[in-house]
Amino acid sequence: MTRVCLVGVSLAWLATTVIRAQAPAPAAAPSAPLGTAQSVGRIDYATQIQPILDEFCSDCHDGNTRKGGLSLATYADVLEGGRSGAIVRPGSSSTSLLIARIDGSTDPVMPKDEDPLTPDRQALLRAWIDEGARQTPTSPPAPQPWELPITLVAPSVPASPWPAWARPVDRLVADYLARVAHRTTPPEVVSDAVFARRAFLDAWGLLPDQAELHAFVADRRPDKRDRLVARLLADDERYAEHWMTFWNDLLRNEDGVTYFSEQNGRRSITPWLFDALRRNMPYDRFVSALLAPTGDEDPRGFLIGVNWRGETSAAVTPWMQASQNTAQVFLGVNMKCNACHDSFVNKWKLKDAYGLAAFFSPEPKLRLYRCDVARDEYTGPQFLFPGLQRAPRSDSLEDRREAAARIFTDPRNGRLPRTVVNRLWERLLGHGIVASSDEMDTRPWSPELLDWLASDFVAHGHDLRHLIATIMTSRAYQLPAVPRAAEPVAKGYVFEGPEVRRLTAEQFADAIGTLTGEWNTWPGPPAPGRPGPASVALRLDSDSPSSGVFGREWRAASNTLTRALGRPIRDQVISTRPDDATTPQALELVNGERLTAWLSRGARRLTGALDRPLYSRYNATIAGRAPKPRGFDLDVTGLSAVWLVVQDTGSNEPELVAPVWREVFLEQASGASTRLTELVTADGTRVQHRGDALLGVRAPSVVRLDLTGRGFVRMRGLVDIANARSEVGSTLNPSVRFFIFDSEPELGDLLPPSGTAPIPPPAPPTSARDLVDRVFWQALGRAPSDRERALAEQAVADPARPGRLSPTGVADFLWAVLMKPEFQLLF
């Protein structure tokens, strides 16, 4: 397959410095005492206040720039506030953030990097706020800013303007669409085929097969969409396999990942998490187990975090990570800034982060550090919302964690259910009811919808599947998708339907497995015996010759393809993945070796041209901070050749790793032996002689030994790396795998899987037409057009073998379908 991608990117950056002389402020009218409410104001916003904001604040806070999420371009923008919340509290300048920033009582002082506003300007702004922040002197005082209440009360549900929108969620959304979006007629929902594709991918992360899709479309029962959602969510295994990705991102769970500078490897919570999802553990118990693990099977890894070696910032100790992560994931509070200093973008203070951290720290009292400078200030366990505070039974870590779990799951804590409701709505519809699930103090586009869903979720025992079903069976979920805005902003957002979403990396990869039967692999449970041909091993320090079993993509290690498609490095909480098309993504999709090899194997599997798996005689990994050589002693009687293969499997600097075959001898029946270095010619680059006993190679490399007529019966030696051990663990973290094969291996399949696929493989296509129809329906949810069918059938046909399919042509056809926006996007 030859693909060419020409990508041109140009970036221009312009920095300007504007120096302005401050003109006299607009004169303020004489004012009466402002301590009491007034029926009429004296200050006009348009002529006296807006000119000040335009002159001194517009560079950073106009309608387009919105630094900190704040625009001061209009009166409505000023009242709306930014990510820090409301900046104006009508009637109270002393508690208004706008005044605190301009008079220097709160950092950062505004205007930034310029002279402060003159006293008369500051006095004018104070007077305007104190008299009610009116738009005109005769306008009523501005309303008080919206604040998210702590407690949760189910709102009343309005009557629906449209009879078919009868469920509570639909009535709330219909009322909103009529009032805010000015809809006079109900919008149509998507077709059955589009709904089914959306539902399968959202519930299972898998494409529906052609037969299921046709059966669903043909079903005439009026409740068939409800039935489909219920059936999908009732499959414990496939539901859990899909939703693992969502929770792994949030909980920073990644199997087998140890960062180069990490002191202790992270502890996986995968077995617990998968079981919790499969059993549909109630969410309050789910959170409690994460915050207060007690037994050996509990998810202790969540609170461990990432532990870096050497001196680290006080803001990233394990307990400070626990403070930031628990607040962000479960409460929708972003505390990354105030883990180091009082936040400049929201209301949270340094002491808030340390107070929450004290629930999880080794000692019950923590000393505060501001930007890594110790302060003469200490705190014990303190919750972010004092009204929910509970004192631990004792100062022990177990009791403090248990107290945290009780506070987070307190029935009075409405933030816990609201936050998970918003996260799931955002995952399923592309935009949250609150714009960002990490900033839950922002005003929702429908507070009533958020609170009704959260109340219903609690009333149904914190049942996550019930919540997902409630959303997926709503007409809001079933509306046609709308284009996504460039930035997911809270201001000006009007809900009109789900946003167009991109398939996740895991969904993209699993779709290839579904279409072709070729899946990625994961270690899985150890298989009994060796799956390959028998061999005599006199001494064999070998790993399994199989990569394990076929599995869903979340189980496999990330690779260049899935990373380009957005699979994150989970060293921090990932609430949302980047959804933009990027140059690395384009290069991986068009010319990437990973996708090309995957589709090639998948096409050969589909067409019956895939050879039986070849298992290695020996394979061993040399990895870690203290790598040790590993040995082999193999019977090579009767072999005409062996292949010595080395691959890098994740070294931090693979170009510096020096793999070697050490002290390798081949022996004849007489006992005479020959060194490997005598049989292999060095080329000075890929293969080097490092003395008589060391054959140095690169990773990757393949060395073929011709044994024909040599009478060798035994091959023994060691695999190792030649790097000085003083380098390893300090600047180098190697990971290389050595293989020995008795037949020429396929380099893209050195560790063939064993076992069965996650779902039954597709049946071999009976014809080109059968294949084209199946792929179009399964991948795109529709039949091909006449033009598409003609081109596709021509592409997959083998001109040299009439009536047969060409593996190369099938791979190209699959690639062309995968590149279509209607495959990669959920409409």
C-alpha cells in the first residue's frame, strides 16, 4: 500500500506591547450612602463603566480572547464572570472579585503588568457595584450571581410543549428548546441505523454487525430503541470492556506503566475496576472503595499516584496528588493551581488543597508550602465545603480515609452525583450540561436538567447503568449531531443536540478487530503448555512464546497509532481527550507502519491467506533499572537455519541501548563448539563484534544463521545489554526482547496470540459483493452507493485469480473506508 500525505502547517505568532496614558475617569455623580438598597442608581454602565473596562481590560478580556474564561465586552459578560466565578456581587463591592483584583487585595493584580487604576476609577467601580451593578440608573439592580448549591433537590418537571416528549428528561429538554432555542416544533430524531450505530459504540464500544443492524431497522415495535439500550447495557462483559477506557482515564489507571523517574511502580486497580463495572457496583460504594481501601483486593493504587524519585515539589507528593485527583474526579473542582499557591483562576486557596490532602497523608497535620517555600502554617483534615465536614474518629490514616469516604458520599453532598452525571452526559453527547466537568461551579445550561438527572441517579441507588440508559433513551441523545464549536465555552452555548464526536483510539482499534477478526493482544492468563511445535530445551530462561490472547484495545499497551488517535499517557487525570485532527494523526493514518501492518494481516485473515502462527523457540525481555542477562540452551538438531531477532519494546532512549548475544556457542555431537561471532559477519553498524564472546546488534535487528551441513545439535548462550550498569536506571531505562526462531518470522507478529477473539470472527466473504456490503453496513451503517460499490468491488478483486479476493486490494479497501469521516465520527 502506498499512501502519500502532504501536510502544510504554518504558525505565526505576534507579540505586541501597548503603552497607554490613563485619561481622566468619567465623572461620578454625587452619591448618597450606599449601604442600603436604592430604587434608582446614579451611575450609567454604558457611559461610565464600560469605557474603563474597554480601555484597560480589553486586551485580555474581550469577546474573543476571554483569558480565564472572562469577557468584559458587554454588560451581560461582566455579570456572567469567568472560570473564577462571578466577579461582581451586586450591592457588595467589598466581596466582588473585580474590586479585589484592581485594588491589589487578591493576586494577580489587574490590569496585569500595568499601572493600577487611579483611585477615582476604582471608586467609580465600587460605587456602581454597591448601588446594584445596574445597566442604567433607572434599571433594577442586577440579579445575584448563580452559585451551585451543595445540597441536591429534585426540581419540578415542566409540562412538555410537545406530546411525544413525555419522559422527565425529554420534558425538561423540550421546555429548554422552546424557551431558549426558540423552537416552535419538535426536532426530528436520527434514523434507526444512525441510532443503532451510536448506541452500540456508546454502550459496548463496538460496531453493530450487518445482521443486527438489519434486524433492528426492520423491527416495528415502538419501544425498540429502549429495548436495544437495555439489551446492550445488560451485557456485563462488553459493557465493562468498553467503559474501562473512560474510568482508566479518570482514575489514572494504566497496567504495566512505570515512569522513568518514578520511585515505585504504580499499582494497578484493573482487576477491581473491571469487576466493579461488570457487577455494576453502586457509585457511592465505588467512590468509598477508592478513597478508603482496606482489604488486599481494594483499589489501593488510586491513592498511590505517581511517585517521582529525588527531590520533588511539595505540590506533587502522593497525598497532594490524592487531594487534587479526588477533588477533580468526584467533585468537579480543579485544584492544580492552589496545590502550589492561592488560585488565580478560581476561589480555591492553598489551605484548601492541604486540608483535603490531610485526609490521605501519613501524618494528620500538614505544613503548608507556597511554591515550595515552607510557611509557618499547618492544617489537619478539612473538607472543601465546611458544611459537610466530619471529624475522623482518630488521627490514624485509616480513620482519616474513612472520614473522607463518608464526607464524599454524604447524602447532603450534591456535587458527587452532579459531577458524575455531567461527565456521562458529556461523554455521550459531546458537551456537558456544565461546560467542563472539572469546573462544576460554572452555570449549567439547564440547572434543572442536571439536578433532575442527579436526583434520579441517587433515587435509583447510584446505578451508573440506569443513568446511562436514562440518557441514551432520551430524545436529547437521539437528536441529530451538531458541529462542535472550536472551544467548549460555557457562555453563549445553546443546546440543540449532541455534538459530533470522534471515535476514541480504542473504538477505532476495536473496529478493525470487529471488521477483520484481527485484534491486538494482551498477556492474559497463562496458557497451559507451549502453543508452538515441540522442542527440547536443556536450559531455557524464556518468556511465553505467545503474546497472550486476543483482547480489546484497552488491555493492550498504547502504540504510535493509538497515541496519535488520542490515547493519553495517564500520568494525570484525563477528563476529556483532545478531539482535534493533528499532523501526527494524519501521518499515522496515511503512512503509519502500525495501521498498514494491521490491515494487511486483517485482510489476509479475511481472505484465508494468513499463514498459521509461528512461535519462537526462545524469547526473553531484558528490561528495568537492574537488568540481568538471561540464558538459553536449545536443541537445534536437524535445523537448516535459525533467526536471531531483537526488538525494542519501550526503552526511553532506544538509540542508546546496546543489545548483545553473549557467549553464544553452537555445538556438534562430538562436543566441538563454534562461537556465534565466528559464524556472523560484522557490518560495523547493525551487527558488531564486541570481542570474541559478544555479538552486538541494534534493535530492531534480524540475524540469520545458516546451519546447513554443519551438524550442530545444541545452541547455548546468554542475551544481555552491553551498556554500563552505571548508566542503567539513572539516564537509561532499557526494554528489549530477544527471539530465536527455527523458521523465518513475520516481524509484525513475533508473539502470536493464542485463544479466541473478544467477539466471534467474521465469516469468510463469499464474494467481492458480499465483502463490500458487509464492510459498508458494519463500518458506516449504510449500503454503498452504486458508484462506491463498483469501485470497491474492482479494488478487492484479484485480477490474476478471477473470482478470488486480493489480500492487498482488501487491505486498501478497508483503509479507504476507515479514512471516511462518517466512519471516524459519530453523527
